[in-house]
Amino acid sequence: MEIRKVLLTEDEMPRQWYNILADIKMNPPLGPDGKPVGPEMLTPIFPMNLIEQEVSSQRWIDIPEEVLGVYTIWRPSPLVRARSLEKALKTPARIYFKNESVSPPGSHKPNTAVPQAYYNKVFGTRKITTETGAGQWGSALSFACSQFGIECKVFMVRVSFDQKPYRKSMMEAWGGKCVASPSTETKAGRDVLEKYPDTPGSLGIAISEAVEAAVSDTTGKTKYSLGSVLNHVMLHQTIIGLEAKKQMEKIGEYPDIIIGCAGGGSNFAGLAFPFVLDKMNGKKIDIYPVEPSACPTMTRAPFVYDHGDNAGYTPLLAMHSLGHAFVPPPIHTGGLRYHGMAPTVSQLVSEGILEPRSVTQLAAFEAGIKVTRSEGLIPAPESNHAVACVIEEALKAKEEGKEKVILFNMSGHGLIDLGSYDKYLSGSLQNYELSDEELLEAEKIFENYPKPQLIKSR
Ligand SMILES: Cc1ncc(COP(=O)(O)O)c(C=O)c1O
């Protein structure tokens, strides 16, 4: 019988995360005065043990036993050879994916939600606030908080809240609380609602609300947690790529091409970063982060200093950004509707080590359905963006007659996204294209901002 899944035992699960900050050079985050911020500026928002990870340049960081214990609920995740998709495409390429949809909430997000809840517990945090786009992150954090006995409050982007009511039910099943953002509970939310009462919301707005809700608790026992973008989130997600590497080694394979969808960059980075180090050391690999063409951060927006949130509460981060006031069109991929991109991913894009791609909403769903009708799995709309790029590369390999090895991340399943599938299948889903004028208008916000330097890591 042909092998389809490559599995690791629990004993074979990696015991350390890989920290890319040991191997790349970065522009520092800046405070409101334009000077680099020290870790102390982050203490009202995050617990010190996570801040230490955020700024650490230690290459390998031990995964605590308690975190490994919760990881074993679903990890190690399978590496799957997409044989049926290969056959359907008649491609000589060998296509593999890490199936991160097998976690309880259905995505890669608990890989960082669990350690974040754990480090908060150790620090003495009683309640964590956060935002969620697709609802995957809010569910993951509610699940993780339930494992460690912490309260969880989620601000869910309005458009996704309306598209996916069952995500709220999931969060509540784990004991979390979920409100639509913008909400009337915070100043940031009220300000937006006053100006734009019918706004679909955005991740940037929801982040402002969650940060404000955390810092306004004067007991200091409420902290904020972010599901993507930050260095420590990328760090925790590297469990994906480290497992994948071991699994590929087991069958004597190594990827020529690595692909992941990118909203804030975390599932992509999780899969790709352990291989990026190989690429910097001379291996030939093509690495593609894939974003929606309706929110083209890496492919069309500049590398700038910008806030991570809409209200400007966060430090300025050096990243590809459409501007923190940008509200992306209401596409059905809530997790990819973010104006910025992880500084680590942005840095690697600016160095040409990663080569970003974009796909339209319709192309993404068309690709996702091909997976569903071959592999059986219904991917999250976010993951469909990666799949669209995989299919393009597999067809290119066919044209060129090359046996390329393609590795991608199935970041989540789409079982709570069936409303979007309904729309796609009934022909009522549409593409959104952004004009150059709209982008130039959005970029005006950076006129008086400091500019990051173009740095080469090697
Ligand atoms: C299934 C899934 N994939 C991808 C993403 C994008 O986030 P990131 O780029 O941080 O992986 C999300 C975010 O919500 C998601 O839910």
C-alpha cells in the first residue's frame, strides 16, 4: 500500500522551538518618540515571561513540560502526501501538507495559544483579552485558557461574527466570552462606531479594543494576547516546521517549494522558518507566503514603520503595511484581513528570501474545492490561498516535466466556514480588487513616520 500519512510518536515531538531572531537582523520597534522601545513598555500588556521571549535572540527555546502535555491532545500533527490531489492534477510533483486542522479548535492557532495561556498562568494572570478575525484564534485561546483555568474575553471582527455564529458558540463552550467588534465596551470601539456605524470591522480595530480592555484593568491581572504578528507567536508556531522536517527526513524527502497562507504570518512562519535557516545557509528552496489580493500587504504595500492596531496603541513595527487605518474589503477569509505583516516575515521579504504571492478570493475557493473533491478535507478559506498557489506550482511542474517536492501548511479546516462555501458554490461570491489610487491614499498615513532601514542579515 502507498503511504499517505507520515506520523511521529509523542516521544519524537520536538522539545524546543526555533527562534529566527538568532539568525536575522531586524529594525527595532519604536515608541511614540521615535526611539526604540525597551521591554518595559510592553509590561502593561504582556506578562514578563512572554516579553522575554519576544526579545530573546537565543536560537533554541525549551518547550515547557506542561505545554508539551497539552500539545499531545493533537500533536504531533500528521504530514500528509496529497496523492489524490496529485492524481487529479496529473502532476509529477509530490505534494505534502502539514495537517494543522486536527487541533480541537481546528487550526494551527493553539500552538501559540497554549504556551501563551501557560506563561500567563505562571505569571499570575487571571484574565486574557484578545481579538479574532476568522474566529479560529478566539476559539484557540478560549480552549487554551480552559486548560489552565484563565478567563478569556474575545473581540470578534463584526463581519466574521455575523458570517460565523458557531465560532462564538465554540468559544462559549470552552468558557470564553465573545463580543462583536467594534463594540461599545471600549473607547476605541465607540470612536469607530460613531464615525462608521456600519463598518465591517477589522483586525486592527479589534486589537485596539482588546489592548484597551486589558490595560484598563487597574489590578494588573488582565493581560492581552495576540494570535499572530509578534516574534513569540512565530517562535511557538515553529513546532509545525520542526515536525515537518523530521517527518520528511523519515521518508527521505526535502522540499523544493514551501507554501503557506499569510494573514499576520504565523502559520506560514511556523512551517517555513526552520527551512529558512537552511536557505540562508545555501539550500535552494522557493518559499512563498500567500495573501489575498484584496489585502495585498507584502505584494503591493511598502515596508514601513506602522502600528499593529487601528487606534495606534501598539509600538511602531517595521513591516509591510497598508496603513493601520485601512479596513480591508469584507472577504470571506477573516484571518487574512490584516493591514500589516509579522516584522520577521516582512524583514525576510525585504531581503528577497521569501517571495510573496497573492490570489483572489474566487481562485482560492476554486482551489479549495479541488482539495475537497480529491483529499476529502474541507480547508479553511485562509488555507485555500496556500492551496491555490500549490496547484499553480504543481501544474507548472507538470508543464516543465519536473518532479518538484511541494510542502504546504493546511492551517485549518473550514467546517465553521460553510456559509462562505455556500456563497461560492451558488455563484454569489465576488472578488475585490484594490486600485492603485486606493493604495496610495491608504499610504498617506506614513508621510511623517520614521522609515525602517533595508538591512541584510548575511
Ligand atoms: C485557519 C487560518 N489560517 C491562517 C490564518 C492567518 O493567520 P496567520 O497568518 O497568523 O497564520 C488564520 C487566522 O485567523 C486562520 O484562522
